[in-house]
Amino acid sequence: MKNRQIASFSVSAIGLGCMNLSHAYGAPVSAQQGERVLLTAFDQGVTFFDTAALYGFGSNEALLGQVMKPHRNRFTLASKCGMQGVEQSDGSKVRVIDGRPETIKKTCEDSLRRLQTEVIDLYYLHRWDKKVPIEDSVGALSDLVRQGKIQAIGLSEVSASTLRKAHAVHPIAAVQTEYSLWTRNPEIAVLQACRELGAAFVAFSPVARGFLCGAPLDIAGFEPKDIRRGMPRFTPDHFAANQKLLPTYEALAQEVGCSPAQLALAWLLHQGEDIIPIPGTSSVAHLLDDLAAVDVKLDAGLLERLDALINQNTVAGNRYSAQANSEVDTEVFG
């Protein structure tokens, strides 16, 4: 596995987004299957694992802590605060965005316990809580660095302006945002801001939430809790329009001699050495397919054809609903 840099950490060029094992795309997988995916990734050279307090309302961190504790000094661990489950009077939990310093510090303590570690290498503010100045939230994270509980600070789903305000308080090591052929928002401003400030860019949903994986998606058969049910690009009309892009896309993958998922990941890897995609999967076979993308070479002509085929002008539908859009701070195309 080739390596890329996040602050002082040398990490695998492709990391593992662990969310899928506990959260977001229907029922979580069994602990045994989660363990198989995590250990296979590690055995294949993945040294960058990404989780969050939100995923499975803590169960994802607990899984990662239990499985990966014996290998803790051999990989870079990333987790997130600022968005987590809060217990209600009936015992259920709801997702809450809370960037108050006291909440951030409490969440970190809970995460350290679940992850069975003394320090989190890269700790992101999962969402900027717009009721709290970004300087206050990052100040709390800076306190955690001084206390030795985290080593580096990251931000997720923020604009270039917010990144610069945060960086003025404490150096930001990485920004994590959705980025793929069909989600180009980072290209507006935040990628350039990251490069000016020396922050790495971590791309989540790099295969377009499964759309660019080659296997047909049955949107009517999505699990009831699958978050794609609320995403405009997966509504019937938009999805039908987007499917028209796939035959040409899959033909390009055949031309290169790789799978559709590998083509999507290779495109990202070719966008800059500072970009680290973190595909997520609950399948060992899909994991192995993803990781092989590090060896896929794309020439300039092929990259131009991909850019022309799938971009912000050819994809139908917004990436988030109006409610979800109101919770993020990223630039959008006019």
C-alpha cells in the first residue's frame, strides 16, 4: 500500500471509513463480519481508520476499539465529535449537533473509553454547530491537544472561510468532506484553502454512496433506515437520469481494465497527493477491490473524459435534502 501524509502521520493512500459497519445504510453487520472487514483491511496495509461518536451511537467506536486494540500503535486512528446520539426520555437516541466546548470534551472522554486508547490521532469536529463560534469549538479541541488526549485537529463539511477561521486558532491537519466524480463541491474553494494551509483532504463517499460501484442499485429495496432514501439523487426521477451516465462510465472502466469502483477511487487519487479517500464497505470482496485502486493509472485523456462525463452539471439532484444542507457549511455551485 502506498502512503500519503496527514500532518505528521504517514497513512495508507486509501483508508477505511468504518461507518458502514454500524450506521447509515440499513441494518448494521454482525460483530464477526465487522471484525473480518477491519482485520482484512489492516492485513492489506490500511493504516488509516475513520470512525465517529455518531456511528451506531458509539457502537462503531466500540467495535473498532475491541478489534484493533492489539494493533493500536501500527495505524492512525481518526474519530469525530460535535454530532452524536443523545438519549431521550423513552430510552431512544436522536442525532444532535452540539459544538459547545463542554460537550466536545465529554464526547472525547467517551470516545477514548470506547476506542480503548489513551489518545486519538486525528479528531474532527463532525459538524460545525452554527450556534457556537467555530473559534470556541476549535479552542476546546486545542485544549484536548494540550492535554495529550488528541494529537491533531480536523474539520468535516466546512467552507474555506470557516476553515481559515479555525486554522487561526489552531492548525487544522485535515478536512473531511464528500468528494467524488459526482460531488465536486470541494473544488469550489475548500481544496485550494487546504493546500494553502497545509491541511490534507479526506474524501468520504468516494464511490458516490455505491452509485459508481458497478452493481445495480435497487432504490426501492433500500433498508428503511438507509440514509440514501432522503437524498435527492436517489429519488426515482433523479436516479433514472443519473443511471444514464453509467453505461459510458462502465465502458471507461473496461477500457482501463479496472472495476467501476476502482475507477472512481483512482480518479480521486489522481486529483492530488494530498487527497486520501476513505471508502466504506461491509464486504471483504468489495474492500479488496477498492484497495487495488492504488495501482490503477489514468492518463490525462482518460481523466478529461471522466471529468466531462460526470460532474456537477451532468448529475441530477442535490447531494443532501434541504434540512441536511442547512446543517453543513460547504460551498455549493450556483
